[in-house]
Amino acid sequence: MKFQAYGIKDIDQIQQLRRLSEADRFAIKVVANVLPFRVNTYVIEQLIDWNNIPLDPIYQISFPQPGMLSSRHFHEFATLLKENAPSDQRRAAATKIHKELNPHPAGQQTLNVPKLDARPIEGVQHKYRETVLFFPRQGQSCFTYCTFCFRWPQFVREKELRIAASNSDALYAYLQSQPEVTDLLVTGGDPLVMKTSLLARYLTPLLREEFSHIQNIRIGTKALSYWPFRFLTDSDADDLLRLFETVVEKGRQLALMVHFNHWQELETEPVQKAISRLRSAGVILRSQSPILAHVNDAPDVWRIMWQKQLQLGIIPYYMFAVRDTGARNYFEIPLVKCWEIYRQALRQVSGLARTVRGPSMSCGPGKIELQGIAEVMGQKVMVLRFIQGRKSTWVQQPFFAEYNPDATWLDHLRPAFGEEKFFFEDEYNAMLSR
Ligand SMILES: *Cc1c(COP(=O)(O)O)cnc(C)c1O
Ligand code: SF4
């Protein structure tokens, strides 16, 4: 299959959308003017079940839906479009809305940016001791844009919202200065939109002796789901597999942090072939996904997805709560409900698939998991723990919040048992004010 992407200007050319009413197509255009929109031939032709729109989960994650904007923002923009407002006026209105959508949650543009010789390193984040994140500039787009994506500022026009590295020397120098770092996570966007030759230029230097502490090279990608041909028939697919093999031969782990939101994405022949090719090359596959209203908010969706992943050799890794950014209102689910779905699904799968952790919030202090609901001395509480902590002493520390069935994020939770603050708050606030 040949890669062809469709963006906002091509909405009228997508044959399958003709089954929608004029008003529905207009609504897609309105939302696509504000949130990034991009979809490709494979997603349209092989993933979406067009007999089941708008409910189809893949349609929901790839095509803008009217409810993704607040009705105020929606009407504001619909009016601009109807009046044929000039493009700079539309852009200004979109920029204004972006600023209201919390583009950089969890301290990404401040606390996470490491320094080398007192200068911040562009396109690198270091939040958890063992793992450094790298955002190569050429990897800041995707084969298709997810409507729920928390990385959406990477894809809009405003440059100051973007995180991206244009050269890797600072990254290498930083990694050499950090012997306790074991993992480099290449992320984006989707780094696999890059040509193999470019990816090789970034990764090959890390295989030298002076980087022997970088044992795990991880690549965060949704290519298996949105463009499995990246591993099959793209002109440099074989080179990519060979690059991965080289990493493995050098004794490092090459882990793809793959992203699947629904078992439907695991059903096609190309995705299954691609998975098997990657496994033959010695690549480890670990899967992660947010839990999303309209997409996967039912235990059976997760049960089937984890069972299929296990069968195909993918290790279920993370279930995330929807982050506090972008079209969050459309997708978010109370944490308690997320946990109930997680638990019901987990109960029905083999222990081999119970490797998945969650539901987890990626928030300022760390990755915080809701472990469950408990009753202590007649008081209902939420049991939480740090899976990852901005301070390593917080990791694996359980703590308690008052039961709140509506809370969707950490900032809605209050300490249980009449405590004034959570155990980490003083240390965290000290970090913030530094
Ligand atoms: C999730 C995450 C990591 C990786 O954490 P693991 O638990 O090792 O998978 C690293 N850095 C940031 C900023 C993250 O959000
Ligand atoms: S593939 Fe990942 S980075 Fe790209 S839009 Fe989807 S969630 Fe965001």
C-alpha cells in the first residue's frame, strides 16, 4: 500500500465521508481547524468500520468529533468558517483556543528540561532518574493524528509550544554525564516517521562503548497500528529491521513502546505480519494506551486486546488516565471507573497479561497509579502509589486519598484521614519553586 495522508484540505475528497450529512462534514472541518487532523489510506481502508460510524472506535480516535471542542469554542469557530474569515484571523482564533487547552501539562517545558553547562538542552527531557526522553526534530509528526493526543502541541503551527531537538550532540554529552541513566526513550510525535537512515544516525553512536550504560533503547510509536507497512514494504523497511537487529546484536535491548487503543487495530494481516517480523529481529514489544470514553471504556475491549497482544507476543505495559490537556473533556473517565474497568478486564486474563499497570496518571510529581478502593475503619479511601516519581524515594510508596467517584485527575483528590497534604507535596513544591 502506498502512503497517502489526508489533512484538513482533503476532507471533501475522502469518499467514505460522503455518507455523512453536510452538517456533520462541516463539524469535522470546524474541529480540524483547531485540533490537529491527519489520517492515512490504511486507517481509512482497513481499520475503520464505516458501517459503524460515528461509533467505530478507530473513527473516534482519528476523525474530529463535534464534542471535542466546548460548545463556545465550536460556535466561535463555526461562525468564522461560515463567514469565510481570512486564514490569519482563523489562525489567531485557533491559537487563542490552544492556550486555553493546557498545552504543556505536568511541567514538561520547565521541570523536565535538563541542563548542560547551565544551558537547557532542546528536545530532551529527564524526569525519572533512569530514563531520558529524546524528541528528534524530524520525528514530530505521526502517520495519523489521534484525536485524544496529549502531544498535540507538537503538530500545531505555534512553534513556541513545540519540544524538538535539532541536533544530538547535546544529548550525547548529557548522557555521558549521567551514568545512572539506563534507558533512552525516543519519542515524538512518532519517531518512525523518520527515514531509517536518519534514525540510524541518531542511534548508532549510542552503541559505542562510552554509552554502555544505555542498555535499553526504547522507541515510542503507533506505526504498528497506523502504518504497519513501515516494517513491511516501505522502501527502507528492511533497513529498519536490520538497524534493530544491530542494536540487539550489540547486547542492548530494543524495545518498541507500541500504542494500541482497541483490539480492532490488531486484526489486520499487515499488523500481524509486522509484529512477527519485529519479534524475529529480537525487538521487545510493550504496549500502552489511555483509557478513553467513546473508544475503550468497557472491560471486554481491554480483555480481548490484552489476550490478543499476549498471543502475538506483545507485553501489556501501561493503562493511562486521559491527561489534563487538549480534548480531555470528551474522553475523560473518572479514575474509579477506570480502575473498575481495569480490574474486571485483568481478572479475566492469564497472569502473563497481568503485567499491565494502571490506571496511571502522568502528572507533575510522577506516574501515579490508582491501586484500588479500600475501606479503612469504616472510611472509604482510594489507594494510590507512585509507579514513577520525580524523586526516586517516592517510587512504590502507597498513599491514600478520600474516596471521590468523580475525580479524573490528581488535582481533584484530597488526602484521606483528615491529613492536610499528601506525603510528597512539600518536596514537590520545593522543586517547583527552585
Ligand atoms: C513514562 C515516562 C517514562 C518511562 O517510565 P517507565 O516506567 O520506565 O516506563 C520516562 N519519562 C517520562 C517523562 C515518562 O512520562
Ligand atoms: S501517534 Fe502518539 S504522538 Fe501521534 S497523535 Fe497519536 S498519541 Fe499523539
